[in-house]
Amino acid sequence: MLADVDDLIRAMPKVELHVHLEGSVQPETFLRLSRRNGTWTGLSDTDAVAELFNFRDLDAFLRLYSECAAVLRRPEDFVLVTVEMGLRAASQGIRYLEVTFSPHTHLRANGIPIDEQIDAVAAGAASVRRQTGTQLRFIMDHVRDYPLDECWRTAEWCVRGRDRGIAGLGLGGTERGRPASLFAPALTWAHEHGVPFVPHAGEAAGPDSVWDALAFAPTRIGHGFRAAEDPELLTVLRERQVVLEICPTSNLRTGTVSTPASHPLRRLIDAGVAVTLGTDDPAMFHTDLTAEYRLAVRDLGLTVKELAAANLAGIGAALLPGAERDRLAAEFRAEYRKLGLALPPAQTISI
């Protein structure tokens, strides 16, 4: 049994459910793709790219995100960045990874057909699994700034892509003034066709954003930490077993949370709300899941056993068939027991 916290964090098996493909493009890969694809960025060397990735405010972050999406010009670029992120995940003990990407961003910017994007990420995921055993599945994200008809098409591709690892329909982008209810027809249709809904909400906007998303029966909510401002909402999340995907470094770097001491993660857990930890855009925030775990213990008041519980909550809310989730949970519990992190049985979440 390991006593050192860092050793335990490194040794424990992990899942990650909140990470963006576009936000995982490493600076060196960004430069290589930019040069190969002729993307004009005004950047010529690694130092300039490092400065671009050292953004200082939310506007600069959004510009960087757009730049990273723009360098993905060909299907083989998607294969490359999927393999790279999967190998980095496996090196941290991540056994299961759900990756969000925004297909209409790439269709709009570079004309890459959505079916080619799906084929490419599926090929990357297959390579990672062959090499490491780590499994990747994908959430296709509709950007709220885009119109309803594009949400419809994303929902349709979620249904058509299920045999290639597409697991759910996400909703990202600007929260304020763009509630989930604007896309109600497409979201309802997707739900009726068995596509889980996993929106972002309660990050830049307050509890109303989470309430609005709950109308469409999400299994999980990306971020969602501002639910801590509404005791009634916390009760609903707890009773419905909706898991919040918390990304502490992201919240601090974008300024949606001002200091580690003010992060509501501890309050959410104490209120009985299930959480799991993610990196959001790890290359942009200079983080990885191991670093998020260390931050949670060092600055946010979590124990290693609570990190293990967060992983099991993530498995419970993973977009996998029930039998696969049960097998994965059993594997994790067995390994946690060996590490001295035995946990009580958890309730099953139905997806």
C-alpha cells in the first residue's frame, strides 16, 4: 500500500469525461501542423508559440482556441491529435476517456466533412486502444453561437456515428443569452433516438443555465459549479444523480473562479452532489489530469479517497453500455482496494 499522496495519485486508475480535442493540441503539434498546412498565424518558432499559449484573459483564450481549431485542416490531422492525446492519457493511468469536439467548427472553417471527422477520430481511438488499452469515445458538441439547423445536423450525426465511437451530444459556447432551450427541437429528437445529452452549463452563467439544461435530462453537466449558488438546485442535482464535470485549473485560468480558496468544489461534494474531474483544454491551461488531482488535494481540500470516489462517479455517468460500466467500476474498485482506497458500494446511474 502506498502512503505518499503523489504516489497514490500517480498509481490510481482514472477516467476523464471533460476534455476537448481542440484544446488538447500541444504547442509543438500546433506549430508543426501550422507549417505543414500553411496556416497563417504570424508565428515562426517555438518561443512565439509558447507565448501564444501563455494567454492572460478569456478573450485571448478564445483566440487561441480558434487558432488551434484552424490548424486541423485534414482528416489525418484529427488522427494525429487524437492519438497524441490518447497516449498522454494512458501515461497518466487514464483507462477511459470521453473527448468532445465541435464538428461544425471544422466544417465551417476548413470544409472538412463531418463523416470524415468521425472516421478520423475513430481511427485515432483504435490506434490508442491497440497500443495502450485505453478506450476513447467522443461527444459531438454543438456550439451555442451556431444556429438550430446546425444543431439538428450534429444530432443526426450523433445517431449515425454511434458505430464509430460517437457517444453523446454536447452543447458548448456562449451561455449568456444562448440557453439550451433555444435548441429544444434538436435536443429532444436526439434524446428520443437514444443520444445522451451532456451540455456545458453553469460556468460563465449562473444557476439558471443549469436549470435550463436540466429540462433535457442530461446525465452529466460540464462545469456546472455555479449550482453551488442555489441550494434548491443542489438538491435536485443530488436527487437526480446528475454528475458535474469540474475542471479547476480551467475555472481559474479563465477567471470564472478567482482563487483556489473560492472554488466551490468542496461545497458541492459536501452537499452530496456527484462530481468528476477533468482538464477541459489541457494544452492551453498547461495541465493534465494528474495535476488536477494534485490541485484538488493541495488547494481545494479533497482527499485521495474522494478522488477515487470521483472516478467511480465518472464511470457511473460514462456513456457506455451498462455492462461495460459495471466491469470498469469493478476493475477500479479492485485496484483501489489494493491501494488502501476501498469505497462503499455506489448507486447505479441509469443512462
